[in-house]
Amino acid sequence: MATLRDIKKRIKAVQNTQKITKAMKMVSAAKLRKVQNRMLDLRPYADKMHDVLMSLARGADRESHPLLAFRPRKTVEVVVVTSDRGLCGAFNTNILKAAQKSIDGYTKEGFQVSISVVGKKARDYFKRRGVSTRNAWTGISGNVSFTNAQEIANDVKENFINETIDEVVVVYNAFKSMVAQTVTVAQLLPLAPVEEGKEAPASESAAADFIYEPSMEAIFDRLIPRNVDIQIYRALLESSAAEEAARMSAMENATKSCSEMVGKLTLQFNKARQASITGELMDIVGGVEALKG
Amino acid sequence: MAEKLKLDIVTPYGHVFTDEVDEVVASGTEGEFGVLPEHVPFLTTLKIGMLTYRKGSQTGYFFISGGYSEVGPDSVTILADSAERSDTIDVQRAIEAKKRAEERLKQAEKFDQARATSSLERAITRIHVAEKK
């Protein structure tokens, strides 16, 4: 049986934890608001840009730009976006599970897989498993900037053009709502899913109708690399917002559990105190009876 | 037959404008172009410049600092690097930016000339657009 003092100590400890989780929740809420605004602002731009490119790429000549080319897939690059810090529920676990699943899928199909990671959690995960990663960026998730995104995008583009990699997919958590994140696996390069490229004859006319100024090549030259930057930037922002949202709800749950724990311990404490008082009374009564006799 | 154009201006910092309009004039890298409904599909890059739209008897002006424009039969989508409506432009800041850029152009060896030139162009265009209200 735990002594009174032990129980009191535990109550104190749980209360301290609760204070921390509560504070972390507040911090996450503030960070979330900041990154969420930036993400919501970027979304329409990223979507529109994607739409424009899609309508262009559908009929365009695949050879017209190195970033459009469909090559026989040999090496698939998987970019895994996680957070740097933990304590955000199943956020990182979900991402890593999904990433592992697609990596296993590609391996089974006979492709080489090269992995780039964003965030310490993904880096550590692959390090623990002895899987070598091509590139690791850390220190981004709490402080996403367009420069970060460009750095990653430039690396990916370079390797794609060099033909070190033939396909790029990004695995990240998309921010859906305060309580829900969806694991998203998006193909970044080459543009447009492979199936659509096969039925090119049907949509060839769409591109031919477009007037390009100054020229299609000039527009592609600027638009396609920019799209890669923007899509990666978006993935980073979404992931960062999703991380803070996940941490917020995780901390909310932790705070709630702490309250429950304190309640239970207080009950135990009162019971123990009652028991000790009863015990003392019994002693006194026993003593008085003995004196009488 | 489309009678109106849906004009959308989006930037990485948010959706700036969306409305049904009658006419759009924008500055492409190859020169200014006007769009009326039923325009042929058209895609161009934009340079730093002014975008004008007309809706009935009402006109509006935007400062656009480069980007892309996709024109369809009944829509104009502007993907701008940044965009400001004429009445939200901070003229004071633009004037200061203009002065700073001019200073930098004089000290050719110390500053990146290409950057100074484009920031001067942005500042001048901003001031110009802000005057149209």
C-alpha cells in the first residue's frame, strides 16, 4: 500500500506534466495559426498552377522539356516529409508506414528506390533500419520557407534531368482539418500520371489550339521548374500545419488524461488518509479500553 | 457563347481577385494584350506591369510583378508572383524603393545591377498603377 506521501508526490508530478502539456498545446495552437494562414493562401495558387500545367502537358510533346520526359522507370525517388520533433501523436508513424509501403511496392515491382527525407524523424527511421538515404534535410518543419522548398526542388530537378532518378513521388501529411490529416502520396515528376500520357492522340488537339507567347519552350522552361518548387513548398507547408494540428490534439488528450489521473489519485489519497485516521482512532480506543480494565 | 470572362488573380500569398468581367488588358512579355470573351486559348508569361479590367462601366487596375496568364474562351487566370490592387498600393514605400534602386544603379560595382533594375521597374510601375484610381 502506497503511503500518503508517495501518493501526494505522484499527484504533484502528474500536475506538473499537465502544466507542460497544456503549455505545449497553446504553443502549437499559435504556430498552427501562423502556418495555416500561409498554407491556405498558397493553396489556390498551387492548384491553379497545377491545372494550367496539366492542360498544357496533356497534349504537349513529351520530349519538349527534360522535366516532362517519361523514361522507362528504373529508379524511383521517394521524398518523405516528416517533422523534426515528436509528441504529435501518430503523425510520423502514419507517414513512415505509408512511405515504407510504397517503397516496398516499388521494390517488389523491380525498381530501384532512392530515398530523400525531410525531418529528423524520417532520417532516424531509415538510419535505424540501415537504409541509406540519398539526402536528408532537417530543421525545416518548424520554420518552412520558400528557400527551403527551392533547395529540395533544385536537388530533385537536377537528379531527374541527370537521369539518376526517373520518377519522383512525395509522401506527406496533408492538412485536412484541425483533427484530421491525410497521408498523401503525390507524383511530382514526370508531370501527369503515366496512364494519361499513353492516350495522347485523343488530346493532341487541345495543345495545338493553344497560342504560346513567346513560345511553348520558353513558357515550359519557366513554368515547369517553378511548379516543382511550388508543389514542394506546398507539401512542406501542409505537413507543417498538419504536424502542429496533430500535436495540438495529442497534447489536448494528454492534458485530459492528466486530469483523469489526478482525480483517481486524489480518490486514492483520500481513501488512504481515511484508513490511517481510522487506524489511529482504533489505537486510541483500544488504549482507553485497556486503561479502564 | 460566353458573354463574360471569369477573371482570377492568384498569388502565392493568396487569392487576390475573382469576378466576372467584360474585358481584360494585361502586359505580357511580348507586349500588352487585350482579352474579350471567346478568345482563343492562349498562354503567356507576364512581365512587371499593369492589368486593367472592365466590368460594365467600372474599371479596376492591378499591379502585377510578373507571372503567367492562361486565357480560355470564358476565363482569364493570372498566376502572379505578386499582385496589388491600385488602391492598396503603398505609394510611400514605392517612392522609397525607387530612390533606393536609383542609388544602387549609380554604384554599379557594389550592387547587383539586374536586381536593382527590376526593383526600379517594379517601383515605377507601382507608382504608375497607384495613380489610376
